[in-house]
Amino acid sequence: MGFITHFFKSTALSMVMRRLLGVCLCAVLMISPSAAMATEITQLSVQRADDGIYLSVDVRFELAPVVEDALRKGIPMFFVVEADLYRERWYWTDSRVASAARTLRLAYQPLTSRWRVNLASGLISSSAGLRATLNQNYDSLAEALSGIQRIAHWKIADASEVDPSAAHRLDFSFRLDLSQLPRPFQIGVAGQREWTISAQVKEPLRLQPGAPPLLPAAGAEGLGK
């Protein structure tokens, strides 16, 4: 009789544990950031002008709660945008003919409860490289992110660097630069999906006069040109 009672108690406990495990698994799947944190390039266009090649991009992403919390505690975030133009060669590897980069710094200002975005040409290694930059303040985080996500009429190459009669390829990338975070943060966030904001695209270009853009151009203006 004691054995039967113990058996039923063990079985009931196992069922309860399985149900709890199922609930936990469902909760984990519901809060998984893999879908919510996806970074997408929704619009991208390349235009050829008399003085060079111009790029307009619309990137979509959401900040995870842990990233937003770090921002509100005074830790700035650096976003890196890079664009490379390659001339295609059937007889050898493609040749890079132009390269452009810019860094955007997003920071919260607790004294004014406003957000600031700094834009610097090229890649920087610290905040010191942002002294001679374009700065813009925003009333909300959503507005500040909009200024980062939309890049309008960015010159990525001079006219002399490209041959309109040749085939070219664009390599574009956008990412959150975790190497700019304070050292303790770099160790703690390594490999965490919540901190992964990255997207890239490789597309052939049509640089002939009057050629249509790669995709419909973004309708909203970004921070700077």
C-alpha cells in the first residue's frame, strides 16, 4: 500500500513538474528576442549625380529593454555605417573602387531629459573623435532612433571613382559597435542577442544615366547628408 501511495505521489509530482517546464518553455519562446530584435534594411537606393554616387537607406530595428536601460543610465551607444563600391571583374576578384563610413553616437542627457545624436564621418575609436560633428537633439528616444535609422543622400563615392559603363556592386552594413561600450559591458553582453543590431546587403549597381534605383528611395530624411 505504501508503494502504491508513493508511486502515485511521484507520478503526480512528475506531471506537475512537466507542466511547469512547459509553461517556462512557452514563456521563454514568447519573450525570445530573435524576432523582435531583427534588423532590416527596408529601403535602399543609389543615385548617380554629376559629382558622385549618393546612397539613401532606411534601417529598421528595435532596442531591447536592457539596451534602453543602459542608455538611460548614461551609457552611449555607437552605430557604424559602412558602404563599399566594387567594380566587378570576371577575370579576377572584384576591385574596391570607393569606401565610405560614418559613426553615429546616441546618448541620453538626464539634466534636460533629451536625446542627442552625434554624426561623424569615418570610424572613430572614442568620444574624442566626435568633437567636429553634426549634433542634433531630440525630445524622445523614438525620434532619436528615427534620425539614426534614416540615412538620406549620403555621398559614398566621387564621380571619378566609378566607370558608368562597368558593372559594380554595393556592400552596405549597419551595426551597433559593442567595442565602444565600457569594458565591463563588453564582457557581459558578448554573444547576447539582445545586443545584436546588425544588417548588411550586397547588391549589383546600375550606374548608367537615368537608371532606376535599387529599391524605392526612403521618404523620410535622416540626420545629415
